[in-house]
Amino acid sequence: MLLPEEKQIIEQFYRQEYESMFRLACYSLNDQNLAETAVQDAFLIASTKFDKFTSSPNPTGWLYNVLKNNIRELRRERQKILTRFVSLDDVPELSVNIPYIDSINAKKDADLQLLSRIYVDGYSLREIADELSISVPALKMRINRAKKRLRKNPKIKNLVEFEY
């Protein structure tokens, strides 16, 4: 439970930052209801971790980082739901002229899997580095090497020719 002075501080940040945080969340999520949830959850976390929030050298930045994490989590949850309910039968069939598409399996290719987790799933470098028990600079080096290997892969180069 917050003290009256602590509530005032939270309310002050709420009045100052809510609108811009809401716009950021709307832009990121393309959904006003989810955006409102993300922003409200950010202030709820600030309330429950009040000491951490106020002891930060940049409380506004701390609040925005919490919002970014909330947005990322909401995206993941939405993606999980979509993958459960979207059937491949519902997707229109495309005529794709790619000779090597079957030979590339992203789940087996560690480079594709790493890049997919960052650029498609939205995991942060810190999250993946922690998961792999390596430093962020080491992860960046691994990402750069993966990109170079994939650029040299003739199977990948042939993936750019689509016919609709």
C-alpha cells in the first residue's frame, strides 16, 4: 500500500507521461485497448516497485522501459494466440517459385533461429544473452557472423524470387 506522498508522485508521473506513453503503445500494438492495458500495467508496476522506480536516476526512462517490456509481452501473448487459431487452410495459396525452400528449415538452422528470435519474436539482446549465458557483445558478434553466413548461403539468395 502506498503512502499519500507516494501516491502523489505516481499521479504526477501519470498526468505528465500517460498521453505520450499511450501514443507509443498504440503505435507499437495497433490496438487502443491493449495500449491502455500496457500503460496502466506500467504504472501498476511503478506502484508495486515504488522504491526501485523513485531511486532510478531517470524515473521517466524507467517507466518507459517497463512500458516497452509490457508491449513486448503483449505482442508475444497475441502471437501465441494467433498461432493457435490460424489454420494453414485459411491462408490463401500462393504460387511460389523457390527451388530450395524445402531444404531450409529455420528450426534446425541455429543462425535462422537466432535471427528470428530477435527480429521476428522481438526478444531483446539482453534476454537472449542471458538465456545463452553469454555477454551482449558476444551475442552481437554471433549475430553478425550468422548474418554473414546466411548472406553467403545460396539457398537464402534464391528466396527472393516470388511469383504471386
